[in-house]
Amino acid sequence: MRVVVAVMMTGLVMGCAGQSAGGGASAAPAARTETPASAPSRTPTPSPDPASQVEETLAGMSVSDKVGQLFMPVLYGARADTASQENRSRYGVATPAEMIEKYRPGGVILFPWAGNVKSVKQVVSLTNGLQAASPGIPLLIAADQENGKVSRLSPLVTDLPSASVIGATGKPSLAREAAEVTGTELLALGVNLDFAPVADVNINPRNPVIGPRAYGDDPDEVAKMVAAAVRGFHDAGVASTAKHFPGHGDTTVDSHTGLPVIDHSREQWEKLDAPPFRAAVEAGVDAVMSAHVVMPKLDPSGDPATLSKKILTGLLREELGFTGVISTDALDMAGVRKRYGDGEVAVRAILAGADILLMPPDFPKAYKAVMSAVKSGRISEERLDRSVRRILTLKQARGILHEAPKADAERAVRVLDSPAHREVARRINAAAGGS
């Protein structure tokens, strides 16, 4: 685990340094196409140096390759080659494989409601098929698997307790064990990125959206749990995501249905919200997810944090020193769609500092808006390269920059919900005072 994280951070530091010099932008060839294309990207011969591998890959990408890497959509169906009307209406193609070949997204996210999760062997077949369809650069395949209330791969995976139960044990070592179990099971399914752990401090008992998803209401204790969980995911070889920055713990509005406003002063934010995110960054977290919340004392513009350069770039990157990938929360949520259209939201999120655009509700509109912004110079190619470099560095650190490991269905059946993993769940419940 220490070796993997060290490699990752080396690559990320290199990527950050490349920002001032333009990185691969000046060396990249002229754009080959500025619309989705089905032809595979050129895959360079890997260099032995991790940072050089990233730069060589970046240099071989067209503008459309790069723009595709920014997107993480939901694709519909149980197999990569399954046709559906949902895929046709949303992407203009019949199957998930065709969508990946056309747009070359950097990743996808799995959900039961999209027909992605039916059985262990089916999920393995789906993730292998999605990877096989990705030309040149493998996919980040993500799940929103927090356990407890948010368990998108239930009932396939071990029924682990929620973060609040783990927090009640007072033992960060159990947070690490739970994350390692989850990460091990995800990787066996072909999932390499989890949108967990939750780093919010649930200080408002009327919070309608976080609640038991948080480790607790004490910032320092939550910070210990979050750092331990990040290490647990890394023990398993899976990328982790701290969410929802700059903090979603003191809200009475659900950002899925409205736009929460948190009136914390800068001093309150430092004391109440920041500690778990600082701890996650120090533990080497791969990604941080933004929150669709307004914090007017941190940014008086009225924009949610997802669209705030002061928060994503100023606070997270420059002050907390985070050099990894920033993902938006889902862009189909009401909290981020209040002021701007679905195309403009995607552009503004990138300009604010985001790297991954998660689940845009109108993918073609968002894709075209970002492409147009790059062509016009509103998003400079240097800025585009910074995001793509971070995404490629994450993939390189997790061993999927050039070739994704193929998941094995028989092994996954043995690993998921195994007696050893159920025993971890039992010990956590016992330590928390349960049965």
C-alpha cells in the first residue's frame, strides 16, 4: 500500500508542477478531431517512469480524447453489448459499448436503477465488456458504495455497517478494515473507484441527506475515521473519494432536490468542516467530490461549491494542497442546476477546478459545451491538460493507465460476502454495542 500511494503522489506532484509549464500541452500534436470519433487513440509504448508514462499518453491524445476523459456518465443495461432505448435517447447509440467507442469517456458509474447490478457474474461480465470497449485508455469504473444507507451494490456485497456505526466504535482500525473489505469486493467485480468515504461532519441533527452516512459529529474523530478508510481502500488497491467538499454536514436541505446554504464563517469551517478533508488529503486520497452547497462566507457569489473557483481551487487545491482528482457530485441534482443550463454547468465546473463531470443529465449538451469552450479558448488547452493529467495519473497509480485487469467471475463469487468479510461486519457491530 505504501508503495502504491507513494507512486501516486509522485505522479500527482509532477502533474501539479506541470501546471505552470503547460505540461504536455505544448508538446501535444494538433487536434485530430473535435467531434466524437470511433477510431481508437494511439497507445504509446509505456515508459518505465510513471510520470513519463502519463506525459507520453497525454501527448498522444486529441482534443476530443481529452474532453472525453472529463466525463463519467451512467450507461444503461446489464451487459456492454445490450441495446436499450435509454442509451439511444441519451447518447444516440444503442449499447454502452457503442457509447464508449463514440465519446471515449474517462469513466462510468454503476447503478442498480440503470440495470447495471443483477448478479456477481453479470457485473463482472459488464465491467470486463466496458473495459474492452474503451479504446486506448482503460476506464475508471466507479460505484457509490458507502455501505449502510448508500449501498449501490447490495445485496451482492457484504452487508457492512454504516459510517455512523463504525464511528460509534471509536476505533479507526475498524474503519480501515471495513474499507479494505469493500475495496477488495469492488475490485473483484472490476470496479476500481469508490465514491467513499463520506468526510462530512453531521453536526445538524435535522440533516436530511447525510445523517448516518457520516462517521459522527466530532470533527477530529471523523477525521481519524476518514483517514483510516482512505488507507483501507488503498490496502485493497481501489481509489477512494472524500466527499462532499467543503462540507455537507450542517444542512436542512437535500442537494438532490434543492440548493442548501451553509452560513459557516471561515473560522467555523476551519473548525467544523475542514479537519476530515485535511486528514483525507494527508492520507493520500485519490479524489475529492464537491458539494452542491452554497457557503456565502467562503464565496459570496451564490454559486454552489461545485461551480466555485474560490472553493475548489482556492481552498481545496491551494490551501489544503490537494493535487489529485476533483469530481463533481452528480450534475443531475437540483442543487447545481438552479442558475445555469446543463451545458454551462459543465463548463463552469471545469473552470472552477473540477476534473470529472459526474452524471451530466444531458450528456451531448454538456460534451458539446465543453468542446466549444475549448475551441474558443474559454477553457484553455493548458487547463484541459491539467485535468486530464490528473485523471491519467490516478489511472497510472491504480495500474490501469494502459491495460485494465480483467475481473474473474469465479473469484468474485468466492470473495463477495465471504465468511471472513461477514466476520468483519460482526465485529464492527459488536464494538458499536450491537449484536
